[in-house]
Amino acid sequence: MLIQNSEPRIIIALDFPDADTALSFVKSLDPAQCRLKVGFELFVAAGPTLIEALQTRGFEVFLDLKFHDIPNTVAGACRTAAALGVWMINVHASGGRRMMEAAREALEGEGKRPLLIAVTVLTSMDDAELEACGIGRGVDGQARFLAGLTQESGLDGVVCSAREAPVLRQELGTEFLKVTPGIRPRGSEAGDQKRIVTPADAIRDGATHLVIGRPITRAQDPSAVLAAIHQELLGLET
């Protein structure tokens, strides 16, 4: 199946400390070519007004706050996030089935509900770090286990490493979203990501959306880097 350009697969991580820096950066971007991810640091600094400002500029927003609390609290947080009109929100799958089901149920009935996905294993973690937390099945095993639990809980997909995408595509199907951080164009530094792949390899292996931060946000010409990634993806088969 050829990659379709009807909706952007690239999600740019706005890992900036304040709204002014983020809004200045997005001036160089085309909303038809990417979506934007707002995480903890930026949301705490700028709040909902930033989300509105980005949407006014035509961007769809992935609000990456990784909710993880008791079911009722997470349900309320998801309901409030949905009211902001964001495109996607997420929770931690390790919060368990009841928490994820409560999050999903909180979004039911929304006129245009956001996509709801769950984080499996952070891409900054490896087997040794999981074992130190008392989880002995390793990164791959834990990611597969939590992805299966996420699907059983009725969510739309998971955040996972692109290295886990092939087996998750096989086990959970192509419609189940696989949003993959740790994407680095060839020649980029790995940074703090331990499980990384190139954009083309990620899509080829089953990723549905690519989260890319510093290779674009710290580039001298971000729009040129984004265009080069799109060119790399053109014509790929998934």
C-alpha cells in the first residue's frame, strides 16, 4: 500500500521552554505537512492558550501529557483535554485496564473526540532499566504485553518504538495506531533515545505516525528538513 498524503504522518515535538519560542518556530512550518506535539514542559509553561494559538494557525495538536493516575482522575483529565479540541491525547498503559477504559469512556459522546493512545515503554529505557524497576520481561516483551492490553481496553493505538512496530502490526493489525518517537533521519545524533530508526525504516516496519523533535527543531532550516523527510517517504510501501 502506498503512503497517502491526505493526512500528515509526521508529528513535530515542540520541546521548547515557552510559548514565544514555540510560536516563532512554527511560523516556518506548513500545517498540511505536519502535526505538532506539546509535552509537559511547554504545556506547564504556556497552558491551554498555546493550544488555541497553534490551532488558530491551522495545526492539529497531540497533547502528550501521559496521564497516569486513578481511573476517575484520568477520566476527568481526558475529558478536559478533549474540550481543548486537540487531535490526540495519551495515557500510560501501565496504569492498567480500568484506568484506560475510564479514559476511553470519558471521551465517548464527544462530537469530535481526540484519538486516545497509550504509552508502552519509554524509548529512553532499556532492559536493564526495566529490570531495575522490577519488570523482568524486557523492553520487547513489556511493549507487546502493554500494547495488547491497550487494544483490549478499546484505545486507538500506542506510543512505541519503531523497532516494536513490525510485531505489533502483525499481532494487533494495521488499523491500530503505532506512534513512534526515537525517529532520527540518517546522520542525526541519537540524543537521549536508545531505540531509534530512520523515518523510512519506521514506516516500512509498520509505524503509522512519526514523532520527530530535535532533528527538525534544531535544524538551521526546519522546513527543508521536513521536506527532505517527506521526500524520503514518498512511494514507500507499508
